[in-house]
Amino acid sequence: MERSGEQERKLRLGLRVLIALVVLTVVEYLLLVWRVPNLLVYLVVINLVDAWLIAEYFMHFSQLWRTEEEHR
Amino acid sequence: MSTHSAARVHYDRLSLRRLGLWLFILSESFLFFAFLSSRYYVLGIYRPEHLNQALGLIITCILLLSSLTAYRAEVSVAHGDRERFLRNTLATIGLGLLFLVGVGIEWVEAFAYFPPQQRFGTVFFSLTGLHAFHVLSGLVLLVFVWLHGRRGRFSAAHYWAVEGSVKYWHFVDVAWVFIYPTLYLVSL
């Protein structure tokens, strides 16, 4: 039961990350539509946030630095 | 070998595999970075008007959604939920195929407006072609994982093939996160 609760928590986290990614992508598109000056700078910042969200939450990047005990 | 030693060996091996995969992903990132930088070197921030913006946005969202299903597949197998793992792996494969169909439609339009002989066409087809090849190879891995998953080859304790394939799939997503604005959004 506890394991199932942990699984559900992780699945909900994944959904929240996806929502954040889609919102950021739509914001990118709207920046183009609104002809925001210095668009490239905003796009780079948003892309770096996107990449961090995927690497950290979906790819578990920080796993690389975890010890065996922390991993359990 | 004691149970503790066996667990230790398994963990060390898993850590090495993860490190190896991340190094591979890093080397792939350099390749994509070279292609992405060529866009700015060749074209600056010029962008033609004939790009299908709606299609670009839709296929980006499809690929992002496929990352969620891939993540759900990994979480499910890690908790021994085989049915959900298979369902989400299949959904990821379906969304990946849908993404490729979208790229195909975009290519048909692109051939008409900026063929590969033109400068933007060269950059467009190189970047999307390189990425589509990675999507295709990711799909092959996921089909392999799904087939083996159906035969019950993975468990909550041993699912490295799933984890590795899913990480690769997420990398393909990260690459597109940079390609999409580089081709579709950056402009004067």
C-alpha cells in the first residue's frame, strides 16, 4: 500500500512537470506572436529551464551523485 | 557471496551503466550543439515566413506528452506495475510515431517552400533529419523493451533496459526542446 502511494506521488509529479513544460512551450510561442524584443534571450532562458525540468525530474540526473544508502 | 555483497555489486554495476549512458548522452549533445550552432552561423536569426507554426507547436506538445508516458512506464516498472508499464510504453511508441508523421507532413511542405538546396532548407532538413533519426532509434529501443516486457523479463529489481531506453527517449525530447525554437521561433 505504501509502495502504491509512492508510485501515485511520482506519477502526479510527472504530470505537474509536463504541465510546466507545455506552459513554457506555449509562452515561447506567445513571445513570438507578441513580437517581444530580445526574443532570443528569453528563448534560451526558457529552453534551459525546460532542459533542467526534463533532466532532473524525468531523467533523474541527481541519481548520479546519490550513495547506495540514499538510493534505497 | 553474501546477500549484502550481491546487492552491492548490483548497485555498483547500475551506477556504472548510468554513468556510461550519461556520458553517451553528453557526446550526443555535442553533436546536436554543432548542428544547432550551424543554424546561427549560416543564417543568423533569419527565419522564413512559410513555416507551419501550428504544426511545430503541436508536434512539440506530442513529444513532451510522450516524455510523460515514458516516465510513467519507468515509474510503473520500478514498482512492479506491469500492466501500467506496458500501457505507457505502448502510448510512448504511438506518440513517437505520431511525432514522426508530423515531421513528415512538415517535410512535404518544406520541400515546396525551402528545398534542401537553399540555406534555410539545408539547416532545416539537417536538424530535423538528425533528430528524426534519433526518434526512430528511440522507437526501436522502446519496441524492444515492450516486447520483452510482455514476456515478463523485467521486475522491480531489474529493469535497466527500461531505464536506459526511457532516459534516451527523454534526451531526444530535450534535443527537440532546443531545436523547436531554433527553427520555428527565432527571428529578426
